[in-house]
Amino acid sequence: MRAMDQFKAMRTFVRVIDEGSFAGAARSLDVAPAVVTRVVAELEAHLGTRLINRTTRRIALTEIGEQYLERARTILTEVEEAEALASSAQREARGVVRLRVPPAFAVHRVAQLLPAFHKQYPNVTVEINAFGAVDDIDDSQDITILWKRGPLDGEFVARRLARSEVVLCAAPEYLDLHGRPSHPRELSTHKILIPPVSEMQNGLTFYRGVWSEGEPEAEAVSLVRPGPSPMSSLNTDVNYAGALAGLGIAGLPSFIAGDALVEQALERVLPEWQLFTFTLWACMPSRKHVPARTRALLEFLVSSFGGEDRDPWLEAAGCPTLDCEGSAASAQRIGDLAAHA
């Protein structure tokens, strides 16, 4: 007898005793009396012993039946409590949510949101795993945040958070001293904070203009070596710190540079030109049996970042690259081209 069938048989047996008859149990369970009789008989056959002595007027437990009844009640109570606990977890947001997120996004954006999230969901703990680059969804985590320059590929649930553009930034003091370039080629005379040369084999390509539905109407400029580099690092926060310190011009995701742009601690360089954009996604392994705490965090993230194909950080700083008309399509087209460059 399978475990689920055995639990059903236990419940039927206990209901017969509680109702005092097979007919009473059948009415309570809304099944035919023959079904109750058959289920109890199958349970006795499975156990290899008689649990109930039947007469035309009444039923009576055997000695082993009394002992089995006591154990069955205990087991069924524990099962019901476990089911109630699991059901509560589906309805009530409480417990731990495991979030895998790129370190820079965790530091600059996710951590800032947690006070508001905790105020709304005080019984939920967000366990942040931000220990390196995130290239694909992590099945061991409840939610994985990815940033992708191309389309997503895989069998998982994905919700868009926002779009982020990589922009050139520098401290106003640096630009006051070294000048403000008006064309990408002028970067050759500036100090540039970029990843190591080995990671920049294709150089940098800048785009200017709006991409139409048909042919693109945009200018593209490619630079193999933009300019001298006083520092190179794959860590965007290191480049961010260097830019703030006046070390040179850095290419930074808008979600990192956004606050400094708003506060004018950094100034955008070549604001009419784009490098590339990427989309931030919140991903889950499955949409089945998602606990309330995971749903709560997912919806909170989508709501906080807008969930749209736009860059909220450049908009907040007042320096989006393109005007509203055609901006999403153009930015996506440039991002796709850069992804395959």
C-alpha cells in the first residue's frame, strides 16, 4: 500500500471509530458506505490483522485495533500540522529568501532597498550571496539577479527589473583640469579607467544617433586603445572609486554611477554617445509552489526598479542618452550589437 493510500486509510479508519459506524463515516466523508468498508478491509489486509470486530448492531475495536487507533491519531495529527505549516509558508511571508546577485548590484542597489522591504515584511530574512560574477541562474537560490546584453536562454521564470547603460564618467575636478571631450577620438589624450587590455581585445565601440525600424541612422566609432590607463581592473567598484578620486574617466553601469551623477560627484562624459546597455532580470528556477516570502521579494524588486525597458538611474540623474521617442528600441539595438561585437 502506497504511503498516500495508507494515510487515507488511516483517516477513514479513525473516522469510522469517531462516527461509531461505517455508514456514519461514509456520510461524513461524502463517499459510499461500500468505499469505507473496502478501504478499512484493505488496511487490515495490509497490516495482516483485524482492527475492528463487526456485528449487525455495533462495531468494536480489537486489542490491536485500540493500540493502532492511538498511534494513527498521533501520526495524523503530525501530518496535519506539517501540512498546515507548509500551507502557511505559501500564504504568509516569513523565513529566509536566498538571493544570488552580482556584488556591485548588491552593494549599490539591493542593500539600499532592504530597510523598506524589512519594514513591509519584518518576518523575512534576505540571505544575499554576492561572491562573484553571475553568468547564469543558480538553482540552489530562490532568486538570481542576472544582467544580460542579449536575450535570456533557459527554462526558468524571469522578470525584468530595468535597463542599465554603461556610461563614461569622471570627477568634475578631473574634467576641469584635463578638458571635456566632445568626440570619442579625443579620449586618446585622457586617462581611461578600463578593464585589463586582455579583456578588451575588441576595443570599444561608441554609437550616436537613433535606430529606426528599418536601417540604422547612427554613427559608430571604434577605438582599440581609447587612451592611457593609470589603473585597470575588472572590479567596477575599483574603477568607480578611481573616478571619484579624479584618477580618470571610467566606464560604469548607470546603476553604480547614478547616485554620484545626481549628487554631481561625477559628471557624464560624451553624453550623446552610447557604449552598450544590458537588462537586469530577477529569475527563479520554477513558478510552482513558490513560497510567499519569495514572491514578496520578487514583486518588491520589480516594483522598486520599475520592471520596464528603461534606465531609471540615468533618468533620475537627468542625463539619458536618447530622447523618449525611440529610446528603448535604439538602446536595445545598440545593446544587441555590442553583445555580438
